[in-house]
Amino acid sequence: MFRHSIAAVTLWLASPATASYAFYVGKNLTSDGSVLVGGTGEEVSSHWLQLFPAKDHPPNATISVGVTEAASFPGELIQIPQANHTFRYLSMEYSDYEGFPAPLTNGGLNEKGVTVRDVWADNRQELLDMTPNPQHGLQYSDLARIVMERATTARHGVEIIGDLIAKYGESTYGGNSHLIADKNEGWVVWEMAGGAKIWAAQRLGPNDIKVLYPGYIEDFPTNFTGHPDFMGSSNIVSFAIEQGWWNETSGKPFNIFNVYGPQDPRYKARDGGYKFMSQAALEDATREMVPVTEEKLIQRVRDHRIADDEAGYGQVVSLRADIDPDMLRIWIAPTGSVSAPFVPWWLGVQSIPPEFGEHRYLTTGASSSFLNPDYELQEASIFAGRVFKRVLYYMCSDPNKYMPTVTEMLTSFESQSRDQVSGWVEKAAQALIDAGDRNATQNLLTYYSHSRASAALELGHTLNSALDGYIKLTGQWRSPIGNQINDSGEGNETVNCLVGYDPDQPKDRQ
């Protein structure tokens, strides 16, 4: 007897409840010549959308980076210099991961057209064991945020990460990677645990498709200095030789995954053994969609075989040449996109509606503290993340019956948005830019994004009311049989819309 079949799947090697996906599609493989990037965050905590304006900082300004003793690998915070000027960017923020200081981010989109995704990337146990206690340096969110604040290109973002790690070190939770992209290219950056300041980066070009879950890099040149497609720490090769993990005379290529990744024969670079679709399967499925569009990449990100209760949000962005910074656009679903619509946001928007901002639902510490009075109106507003979590729970109670209808409504909402965006919104905004009326441009973009966000909320309320009424009126309500509302930790079953062991051959739930 099972309702959530994912618990019974023996193919999994592990079940990372907090992981994250990233998709990259090169510009030769898209319908309009843009670079496409998509993904989702898989943290338990609350997620909210936040706009960070460009800002000038006083001389000698500093920022706090790193982790505290509460982290899974304990550390101490340090202060590092802040840049004189930081760029405007949009990011989905969240409140908790492995005890790291909030708020945290996996990345977003900045005014220079640089987008960042953060993705877990496990390391071999020896590296974890080498990690200093306490550790010092920038953690994954610090690096993603600083890239958004400072990077003018994807390559520049990699250089920033490398320079910061060389100067200050990196605080780990067991290994991490970033996908950084711009209008021309992408880069995978893999930061290693162990405290030895080891990292490697590989360029993704116009004909590449890459899915990170986890992040991975394979064959890597031993002499990469000045190579256009590879970057890394000066000790990336020598450290492996010193540890006896790779031998120059072995005849085997220097493979970053084989050398620094988990030493488990079941764990392959393109098949981590997680969920129902490996990186390889997702890459192949994406390539079958060529030429890829935003709509098609949204379909991949939304795939119910990877999008479930663990997905905190969804993002898809197209990066094109010769675009005004205000017109840079990113599609964002306020929680897992299997049950929530993507809404278009531009870098030119002036604000985020309170319903899509920070709330106490799933925010760390909310269950043991009262509300800060400064947030009373914010908290009084409806929270979009909670609205669409309810849709997920109703829908996944019987996905064969409810998911097709919900999915059709979500995709129809997005089709309407796309028609309006291409039909009049961006044409009108560009005409205002050409006329020199920047304020009117930003007002228009803000008005449209807020309007679609409001319409998305109404869609969520409609779905919840309809599903709730139908389930109760038809006698399909099921009360819980246990007395624990939370699961017992990572590796246990999660709410999802899979209906059998093989999601390609759906079965009725028992």
C-alpha cells in the first residue's frame, strides 16, 4: 500500500531534501538565439522574491560572510571589503539551509544580464574530513550574491569567485557548484570542501546543454592556464597528485568528478541516482526540444518527476544581446512550479507586491517567536508561496484526477502572459525607452508584473476553492492517521505527484 511511491524507489542512492537544479541551453539551440537558463531551489524554508537596487557604498565598507558554529560544518563569520558599487538584481531569497545565516540565495539575474544558479555538488569523504573546524571563508550564498552584485559577464563571475576563494577561503556544507551565464556563454564552477581553496570551472558554449543535479565537471586539462574553456585554482591538479587521487603516469585523463567527487561506483557524473530523472536524462529530454523556447524550458523545470514539495520556486530566464537593462526578464514561480504559474518580472520593476515578499510561513524561527511589529502589514497580506503549496497538496492527493486540469490552467495562464508580453508590453516599454521616458518604462513594467502576480494569486485561490470543495463534497477527504505532521528527516517520503514506481507508466494509487 502506498500513496507517495517515491519512498519505495530503491534506485535512489540518497534523497537530498535540499539540493537545487540548474538547466543551461546554448544560444545555437534556442529559437531566438538567446542563452536559456532555468532551475529551482530545494530548500525546506520559506522562499520570497526580492528586488535589490543598485547601490553605492562608502569607503572601507565591509560585508559579513561565512557560516557560524550552527552550520553543519561549523565556522566563524569574517568581514571582507564591499565593492564601491553593487548592481541591481532580482533574487529568490530564503531563510534556512544547514544552519547558514539568513537570508540566503541561490542566485537570480542582475542588470548586466548575468544570471546565477547555485547547485549542490558532493565531494569525496576525505575532503569532508579535511574541512577545518572552525572553517572560514565565503559560503555558496555569499558567492552567488556577490556575483550578482559585481559581475559584468559570466566569465567575470567565475573570476570573482576564484579571487574571493583565493583571498578568503570557502565555507562548505560538503561541496557546491554554481552555474553562471550571460548572453554568450555559461560556466560551471565547482567549489571543493576541505579548506584547501580548491575549485574548477568549465565553459559552456553555444551548442551545449547542461543540467546540474548535482553540479559536475568531467575531463579537465592539467595545463589550463590561459585556456578559453577552463579555469581553476592553481592547486587543482597538484593537490590531487599529493593525495594520491590521480597519477600523471596512469594514462587516465584528469577527470574532476572521478578525482574529487564521491567515490561510490553507483554514483556517476551524469547520473547521481536521485529522483526519477538523472542529469543525463534531463539533458537528453531538453535536447529533444531543440529549438528550445522559454515555454519549453518551463515545461522541463515543471516536470513532475523532479518538481515536488522540495521545490521552493522555479526560474527561467533568456539572455539576449543588445537589450536594455530594464528589459531583462525572468520568469518566476513563487513555489514549486508543478503547482504554481510562472510570472514575468523585469529588472526595470520598481517593487515586489507584499504577497510575494517575505512571510513567516516556513521561515526559520517563526514557531518559537512572535512577529516583529515592523512586519505586521506584510504578514497580514496573503502569501503566494503558501497559496500554491495548498494547490500542490490538493493536487497530489490524486494526481491522475487533478494534475492534468491544474497543469492546463497553469500553462494557459502562462500562454496568456507570453502573448501579452510579446504583443504589447515589451513593445510599449521599448517605445518609452526610445522616447527617453525611463520612469514611464519602469512604471509600465511594474504595473504589468504586479497585475499578473495578482492574477496568479486569484488563479491559486480558484484552484484551492474548487479542489477543496470537490474533494469534500465527493467524500474523498482523508484525515491523517498519525500524530506527526512533520517528516522525520532527510530521506523520507515527500509530497509529490508521482503515481507509481515508473512515472512514464502511471498507476492508480493503492
